[in-house]
Amino acid sequence: MILDTKIPTILIHVTPDCPKNISQEIMWGIEEEGIPCELEELRFEDITKEGHNSAALSLLDVGVASDGQHIVAHYSKLPIGNPMFSQKIINQEQVRTIGKNIARFVKGIPFILGEVEND
């Protein structure tokens, strides 16, 4: 018998307007830390709610949402309005570091500190 098992991944939801280089940097940061991720393009209005939604759908309980201007990382056990990260996107290096930190949360290891603070 073949079981239909899904690999636990961090779910990334991006709007159709999100530039490909932003979504790639998020994925590359996560993958550099050895955690699988899955990207899905969706239309959504509230980035924080969508971050929580992606976390709730993830088998790892961690999700990300981005519209290309902001990035939100959420943990399904946190209140919707209180994400792990909510930051305005400044550059690609920052986005990759956020991706790495999201994966580090899953692994239970310390975050990489940067100069950008939460919104």
C-alpha cells in the first residue's frame, strides 16, 4: 500500500505583484538552512492574516507572506496580529536573512541578527 504523505514544508504565499527575485531570496534563505519550502502565488488583502494562514496550512506550523513591499513570517500558535517578523523590504540580502531566520526558528537555533527591526 502506498501512503500519500506530504513532506513538511514552510509555506510561502506571495501576491502576483511580488517580484520573482524577492520570492526566490525567501526560498533560498530557507533552503540554505536545509528546510524544505513551497511557494504559492495568491491574491490576498491582508499580509499578516495571510502569513498566519500559510502557517496554519504548513505541517511545520510556519508560513510566510509577501507582496513584494513587505514580508511577514508567522507561527500558527501565535495570535494573527502578532507575527514572528513583519518587515518592510529594503534589499535582497535582508530578505534572504529573513528566510534563513524563518528556517532557524523551525530548527530551534538562534537567529542571525541584522540591522532591520520589526515594523
